[in-house]
Amino acid sequence: MRDALRRYRRACDYLAAAMIYLKDNVLLAEPLRPEHLKPRPLGHWGTCPGLTLVYTALNRFVAETRQRTLLVTGPGHGAPAIHANLWLEGTHAEYDPQLSLDGSGLAELVRRFSWPGGFPSHLSPEVPGVIHEGGELGYALATAFGAAFDDPELLVACVIGDGEAETGPTAAAWHSPKFTNPGDGRVLPILHLNGYKIASPTVYEAMSDDELTAYFTGCGWTPLLVDVRDTGDPDTPLAEALARAHRQDTGPPPMIVLRNTKGLGLPSTSPDGTPLEGTFHAHQVPLDPDQLESLEQWLRSYRPEELFDADGVPAPDLLAVPPEPALRLGRVPQANGGRLRQDLPLPDVGKFAADRSRQESPTEVLGGWLAEVVRRAPDTFRVVCPDELQSNKLGALLDVTDRQFDRAVPGHTEHLGRRGRVLEVLSEHLCQGWLQGYLLTGRHGLFPCYEAFVSIVDSMVNQYAKFLKMSGEVGWRAPVASLNYLLTSDGWRQEHNGYSHQGPGFINQMLTKKAHTTRIFFPPDANTLLETMHRCLSSTDLINVVVAGKQSSPVWLSPDEARAHCRAGTSVWHWASQEGSPDVVLACAGTTPTVETLAAVQLLADAAPELRVRVVNVVDLLSLCPPDRHPNGLSDEAFVECFGEDVPVIFAFHGYPSAVHEVLHGRPATQRFHVHGYLEEGTTTTPFDLLASNRMTRHDLAADAVRRARGWSSLGGDLARDFQRHRDELLAAAYRDGEDPAEITGWRWQR
């Protein structure tokens, strides 16, 4: 077995190097010539031998224990090693017959890597067994824990590069075992400590064994140090560590620190004297294509003729290394979690609807519905939250479940237990990684977050959106449950926290994503929030962003009206509009903008009763897009029914005005849309003052309406000044009294 493992690793290392450099002559059947090389070699060689060492050890471990194992690879640019293993275990051929286990399939695998129309240079959804690309570093360990939640029969082996381990998200993720329970699977981190990142040593390389042991022990692990740099038999010590980790069922969970040589197998130096093996120069493409003689010597050092026959078929002892087909790492069902996903048993929202005669907190109403979701789906639905659940008035969830935390803590605690559906941690990165791993392995979830701080995961959601986009182009990947954000504690009502808590930029970030991937919703009241969330938790392969208020506010629509409005995406609120052709349209999107718009309608009704006003509410921002740009876009006819063809539109928007202008692009006569929104003005002040500083008060909207309404150019100026004068009087009272006047706080719709 020992010889077979060595030969298996040698074959994988050869294939990985060949993928980086070669487009032809893949088994070196003839002398290497420049035309055999790819015009632009791409890939990261330095981590490949270590990844193959781990993959080989896991093959042996799985074959002996029959432990179903999912591999999450943090160093995603070590993709050649993973491809080599997937090809040798036959998984590539199972998903794509062109990658058959013979010379034809081998040539196609080598050619396709980092080639137009082929595989990218890092792991991606096109690759079997993958739920984490690793193109951006830091998130592998959190994703691994997300995959392990609620799957007690699963082991997730997670390789973490020592460069990746320097990131903040990884630092937070070391504490994930504190959030697991006996009903979850196990995660085995393997810190691949080969000493170097792209151009310098890593922090962990500079730590002694004693320091590493102390650090990981302090994080709550049992570190197993495995140093294979100076041994001729690296397989045995790593196998022993895996076996020990598997046997350990008490105390802190095990993790492996694997000290390995960077770029093992390279020449010690390049022809120009640059050190290679064991240095950062091994990280990417260690030998230049014009160093052809040295490159050929290196590739031939693997002796491919001993590993593959004349037809390119791997030797029988190599094919015997992987475990039986059903247990191979590339075929674990959780890596294609859409096939495991089942629809959530969602309760009828009508039973939780808010009464129109009362003011209600939208998120508080939603909390009751979500609590019932938890009751119905106790093993497939989780809420991840950065310590803001009760602040966001979702506390009803804690009536039916605890916050999961697997440690005894001193002092006073509430709703904390070893088992629970809620995971709260003050790391948005950790919440994002957990939820991604959970969704991609077939489950469902929700990520409530303060609106201003969800942007911490901008980069992560960028990567996830790309993963979903590419997954949709892979025929064998089944749809997974959507990633759902509930953004609350929004900037318009952060008067006690101030400017730092005012930031709606995540909306603009999501507008950059593919139209078939993202959705952005602004439910204006409790009943539309219920309908929106039902829709989001029923959907697949989407990133849904729902922005909702948590403060008590009017309930504008009945359950039936809310359902119809959410189905339309944008609609006229006839009960707030005047009949006939309008002189001006007042549009709104968001809880606070809706209140201010309807208050502006009342101001206009009192001051200018002859002005014909139409009120349009937008619950689905992307419904404003032309239908050829977004599948949710209103038809041209429906758009005209709402906004007319040449009527001025005063638009009160929750976020930056640029977002509305962006989605309207392609609609005719967009210059008639005059958008009020957040202008990056704020401080710790009253809600009305914050609105005024951003020109979003009811008075600003009414003033703009009379200035721009058709036929009102000669009349609007005086009325506009009256509205602004009244606004300033109210502001003065707020500055004098330290709170907004009752005229603002006690306002109710009366028409």
C-alpha cells in the first residue's frame, strides 16, 4: 500500500504540473518543444503537492472507515491537484465522458485547465465535489462548519492554507466549534503550513510548535502537529493523525497542523539560480516556459511512463487507491446539495397578518411567522445573525428555539442552549460562511443584519453570486435554496447610533450582479414583508435582499392586497390617489419613504386640492427594469399604467438615488424621474432632522411635486416655499425640544 500511495501522489503531482504547462504531448512521448506548451501557463503549483498528500490520505482514511467525507479546499488555486485526483478516481469521467480514464481523457483534462472554455485556474462550480471555490481566501473554515450543521453522519475535512489563515474571517472561524451541537457533523481543519504565501513567509511559519499548540489550544482545539518536511514517508504520519482524530470523541475537537514543503518535487533552483522548492518562488508558475530544458527535466522526474500505459490508462495500483465509488470525495451527495434540498413547509402568512387598524413593527410580525417556520422545519432551517436578533424585533424566534452555543458561560444569559436554530456571533463573515455552507449542502436559512454593516460581506457575496451564476450553467448541479438577507435597523431610524449606522450601499452592490441571480425588495409594511419573505424562502438559486423597518408603522395593505402588490412588484395605490390623468406621480420604495410620501399627499390635498396626484409604491426594485434587462421587469404597458408616459415622477427612495436611476435605464423619458434618497448626510439627531438633511421630508416631496407638476409652474413656487417654511419651523422645534414634534410622530393617514 505504501508504494501505491507514493505512486498515486506522483501521478497526481505530474498531472497537476502538466495541467499548468502543457497543451499537447501530455505524457512526454516525444521531446518537449515550445509548441507543446500553453501560450500562457496559469495555476498555483506550490500548494498542489500538499493538497494531493491530503487527498491521498483522505482516500485511505475513507476506505478504511467508510466515513462519508466532504472536502472543502481553502487554497482554491491549487485546483490542478484536485482535478488530478478527481480524474484518477473516475469522478470526472462520471460527470463528463470526455474526461475518460485513458489517453484521450487525460489529454482533454490537461488541455482544458486554464484554457478558454475549460476549467478556470481555481476551483469552481464546474468541478464535482466543490462547494467552496477558494478564489478569495478566508472563508473555507466557516463554509465547512455550515456544511456540517445538522448532518451528524458527515465529516467535513477543510484544508486551510497558512496564507489564508492570516485573514480575519479565518481567525473568527476557529471559534466555530463553540456553536456546534451533538446533532451536527464534525469538521476536521487541516492547516496546510507550507511556509509561504505569494511573496513572503506566513505568520504561522514564524510560530514555533509550542506557539502553534498554545494558540489552537486556546481557540478550543486539540492540535495534532504533523511535520513531513524531512521524511521519506509523509503518508504514514498523516494517516496516523487522521486515525487519531477519528478516534477522539471527548475533549476539544482535533485539528491538524501539517508542516509541508512548498512546491515539493521542484528543482532546488531555476537555471538563473532562483531558489524554488521550499520558497515562495514555488507559489505559482515556478519555471518560465523559455526555461524549456529545466521544465522538461522536472516533468520527466515524475516518470509518467511508469504510471500510465502507452494508451494513457493509469496503472491498476493507482486506480485501487480511491475508496469505493459511492464514498469518493468527488461524489459526496452534499457537494451537490440541491439534490438533497426539500421545500420548506412554510405556514400560511394570512394567519399572521397584521390588522390595518393598528400600527405594527413589520419585523415583529415577521418574527411570529418565522417562529412557526422553525417549528415546522426543526432540522433544515437556521437563522444566522450578528447578535442583533432581538434588536431587530425578531425575538419571537427565541420563544421556540435557543441560540445555539456549546459552552458553559459565567454570569447571566438568556435563550442560550446546546441546541438551537439561531446562531448569533459578532462576525458577519462567519454568519455568511456558515449560511453558504448550509445552503449549498441542501438546507435553508435567513441572515438578518443591520443594514449599514452587511456590507462587511460585500466581497463574500460577490464570490457567492458568481458561484450561483456558474452553477446555473452546469447541467448536473441542482438548484439550492436562496440566500436571504433581511436588512433592518435601517439608516433612516438610527438617530441614537448616528452617521456610522447610516449606509444603504449594499443595495447598489447587489445591482452589479446578474439579473437572474439577485432580487431586492422594499416591503412597505408588515403584511407585504410576510408575503415577501414567503416568496424568498420558497425560491432557489437567488440572492434575495429584503429591506424592512423594525419600528411600529402603518399597515397599509390587507393580506390580499399585499399579496397582489408583491406579485405585481410595483402598483398604483388607488386608495391614496386621485382619479384621472395625474399632474404628478409620487412614487416610493421603503418603509420610511412610504410614510413620507403619503404624508406629502395629505399636505398637497390640503394646500392644493385641485392637484391630481397618483401614488405608486415599489416593493420589488428590479420591477422598474425593462423586461429585456431583468425577468422581474414590468411590461411596457404595466410601467405606463403606473407612471404614465410623460408625467413628472417624484420618487422617495430608501437608498442612494443612483440605484433608481440605474434600474430605470432603458425606460423611455427617464429624465422625468426626480429621485429623493440618502445623500450621505447624517449625524446623531432626530428622524425628521435626518430626513430634512437628505431632502426627504414630506415637505420636500410636496414642494418638489408642486414645482414639477404639469401646469403648475406658475403656482408651485409659493406653495413650495410654504412647505419648506413649515418644515423649518418643525426642525426648530426639534432642536429646541430634543425630539420631533407630535405633528410628525403622531401623524396618521386620514384620507
